[in-house]
Amino acid sequence: MKNAYISAVLQQLADFMELNGENPFKVGAYRRAARAVENSRVPVAEMMDRLEDLPGVGKGTAGVIEEIITTGTSRQLEELRQKLPSGLPDLLSLPGMGPKSIHALYRELNITNLNELKAAAEQEKIRSLPGFGPKKELKILEAIEQFQKRPERRLLHEAMLVATRVKDYLSDDGRILRVELAGSIRRRKETIKDIDFVVATREPKEVGEYIVSMPEVLEIVNQGETKVSVIVRVEGIEMNVDVRLVSPSQFASALHHFTGSKEHNVRIRQRAKQFGWKVSEYGIFDPETEVTQTFDDEAAFFAHLGLPYIPPELREDRGEMEKAERGKLPQLIEPGDYRGDLHMHTVYSDGADSILKMARAAREKGYEYIAITDHSRFLKVANGLTIEELKEQWAEIDEVNKEFDDFTVLKGTEMDILPDGRLDFPDEILEQLDIVIASIHSSFKQDEQTMTRRIVEAMENPHVDIIAHPTGRLINRRHAYALDMDHIFQAAKDTGTILELNANPHRLDLNDEYLKKAKEEYGLTFTINTDAHSVEGLNNLPYGIATARRGWLEKGDVINTLPLEELKKRLKS
DNA sequence: GCCGTTTTCGGCCCGACTGTTTTCAGTCG
């Protein structure tokens, strides 16, 4: 039984308990247990005898976890399901609706799902309940409308485009003394709902006026002394932007606070409490001296709590606090560590630019090498190369290499793994290439066993160096193929195959969580590549680096940081 | 329900905002 399943049952149990009016701390305890299970590196089902080793798991929740492992569910959850309508937990996801309101509506008006809630609000039945009124009724209707429209989370690169425009505008005003991105976009999550900024100023009112008069603003959601919230449209992308206005001395604390994540902030406050202090967005308050300590930057903020600087990408409560406390934070990979891109396409297959143009653009970026990896003959839609065309390309690469004495173009391929698991080129071709990437572009719907075997067999070929975009997901568009990832990671370890982190912001594949798991549990090595189909595509690298950092990767985990000669040694012969 | 350099009971992260009140409960990030 997978940890994700056990964790989901615990979450459901917590939702139902909350709706049932249980002690909020008890509910919180179950949520914490769910998180601990989700984050456990070991399958929890294999550690039944020491469940209480998990942080936040005690006698009570250990018993429930054991029950879930043995019976697939929990008796308490089933009883609550009998008692409460199954649609109630869905209502928790409506903004402005918490357990108390939902339970009151159920108790007083027998509302059990979204449709009944909508009908009751439209018939103005809600306003007469104690604690509710006309405004709340209207808010409920708006929330339902918003929810049904489902404003999908935007991809990171779209959010960055909007954020960059807004930041430029903010930086132009002399009354704004400091400005930084905060929230999930600063942590570089793969999708973003709102763009958060923290701004330091002594004239919040005037700056608020300046913000709402930005030409790209479509709508002012909220304009106060401490927060301005607007909807902007930049190049057709509409997003919500929240700007927090603070005094210069509060800036560092506010930046930390609004960067989050929420879970990370909880851990920070708990630590401060050990010293008897209170952390808020304004600083760290010591009740004994009644002094609120402020900081010049985040590093000073962390130092005050006896911690090293924790990079934003790690602030997810995935173990960074424990590591920071012991001085064992990873030295995350930096953009400057990167020496060359090993996956890109040219006019030979479905790319837009020539080998020479790609090479020159990469050299301009300061790279020492690239690999040209056009598609193979099976992939007709992408104009995949025949063996003859591949050999013509080798001749051209040799010509291009004559132009440089400080830069090298490697001969590669992105070769298809065929639906039956065979590879698209024979070994006598593969052995002549510097680098062989294998990947799947067909028959996505095969079952888990077949799909996993396809990839594992490709890894077992002694010439295959890399598996590109291993799970095949397209964020917000297509799910990952059905794969047994533990099996894939084990096979990568056994065969010395390198897994790609594809930096295309639509892919980011492997994702942050798989990277962390593959590194920590299997000790794998990775490669970060843009999969560029044009010179512009090379610019996607920062999204790959950011995702690698979210996956706790260090320089030594990524082959693109190696000098050319060492890279060649690391690749299979 | 969990937990302990304030340790086996009594807390559990903090402050702002909103809409409902007439001093506060609920929700959010």
C-alpha cells in the first residue's frame, strides 16, 4: 500500500472530523500525521512496528494508520461518512467557507452539496441564519461562480512573464525603496495562482495609488494601507497580483512571511517559541523586553533564530528545518555551475534553427558544450532522422566544430522507444554517437507494467545514456504515463542510466518530488536540459535549475556541471 | 491527538480582515 493512499485516507478523516466539530487541534494532529506519512521515505506499510517514529504520529494516529494498512480504511471514517453527507468536504474548497459555516448550513438548512448551497443562496435563505447576512450570501454565490470557472493555476513561465513586467513598473518609482517577489513564485513552484510582491516604502498610500494606475491593471480587487490587490493582463495572460506594503525596517521579516510556505512558517514560529519569541510579518517580538527585532535581510532573520539561510526553493517543510538545525542543508546547484545543454533539436528534425545557430547561441551563454539530439526515424510527425540523415548530420557537426576552439558540439540523438519496447536505431549506430537519449512519444495509454518495461529495457541497452522526460507529463494538459517509479529508479541505479530533468516549463519532468526521492533513496545522477526547438528555447534553463533546487539537487548530482572530458567519461561508451 | 531544556498537563503559530455584531467568530495566508 502506497504512502499517498494512507495519507489521503487520513486527510479525508481530518476533513470529516473538522466538519463534525471535533477539537481543531485533534484535526490538526491528523493532518500532521497525513503529512508525515506522505513525506516518509520508507513505505509506511513496511514499518508498522515503529509508526510512532514518524514526527507527529503518536499512539492514536499510529492505530489509525495500522487500521488503514490492514483494512484499507478506518472505522471512524466510515462512521463519519454514514453520519455526514459525502458532498460536504467539497464545500471546504470554496473560498470563505470553513467547517463552522458548512456545518451550520447543513444543520439549519440541510445543505449537502454545491448545487443545494447555490439554490439556497439564490433564494435568500442563508441571510437569516445567525452569523450570516446578505453580504455573506452574496460572497457565497461569487465563490461558487469562481469555483465553477476554475481559474487554473498558471504555468511558472507565464507567471514569471507577468511578474517581471510588474516588477519593472514597481522598480521605476522612487518611493518604492525595495521590491521582491514572494509567495509560491519566489519558491518557483511549477504552477502559480497569485503573484505576491513585498514592497518597502514610507508612503504606502501614494504607492498604492501608483500600483493601481499601472496600465496593465484590469481590475482593483482590494486597496488598503498594507495590501493592494489587482488583476493585471500582460500579453494576454490575466493574473491576480498582491502587493504588500511595509516599512523599510519590516521588509526582511515581511519577505520571509509572505514567501512561505505556510507549513514552513509554522515550523519557524514553533522554533521561535522555544526561545519565548513571537514571529510575525513585522519582526521577531520578545515579550520579556517588549522589543520587536527587525532585520536587514532574510539571512539575518534566520541567523537570529540560530539557523543558516534557507533558500526559498526549500521552504516547503520537506525536512529543511531539521537539516538547517543540524547545519546540513544541501549546497543547491546554481546557474553558474552549468556547463552545457545536452538535449536540443535543429532543422534536421522539428527544430527551427541550424546546428551552427544553436551552437553560437549556447556559446554566447558561456557554455562549453552542447549535444545535438534530433528525433529518430520512427517519429514521423517530428520529421525524425533516418540513419543516412543522421550520418549527414555528423558531417555537418564536424564542420561546425572547426569554427570553435573553446566549445564542442556533441553528436547525439533523441531516439524513440518503440511501442513494443525496441529501440529505433541499431547498436552499431548508437555506438558511434557521443550521447544517446531515449524517450517515449507514442502509445501513452499502455498499462503500468508494459510502460515500465519499455523504459527499463531501454535503460538496459549499454549505449543508452539518458532517459528524457521520464514520466511524460505535460503540466495542466496530460498526466504522466502509468509507471512504477520505484522500479524505474532501481533500474536507473543498476544500469547507471541518467534521468533527465526536462527544463521546458510545460514539462519539468522529473518533478521536484521525484528528484528528491531519486537522489535520497537511490543516489541517482541527473541531467538538466532544455529540449530546445529553437535558439529561444535555450532560455528555459532557469526553470530546470529552479526545479532541481526544489528537488534538493547539488552540483555533483547533475552531469551538465562536468567539464567536457569528465562528462565523456561519465557517459556510457 | 501530540508533546516535553517551561516535561505528564495544558498548551498547541500569528495577525489581518470581513461581516456580523455591540465585543467577536470564522476564515485566510
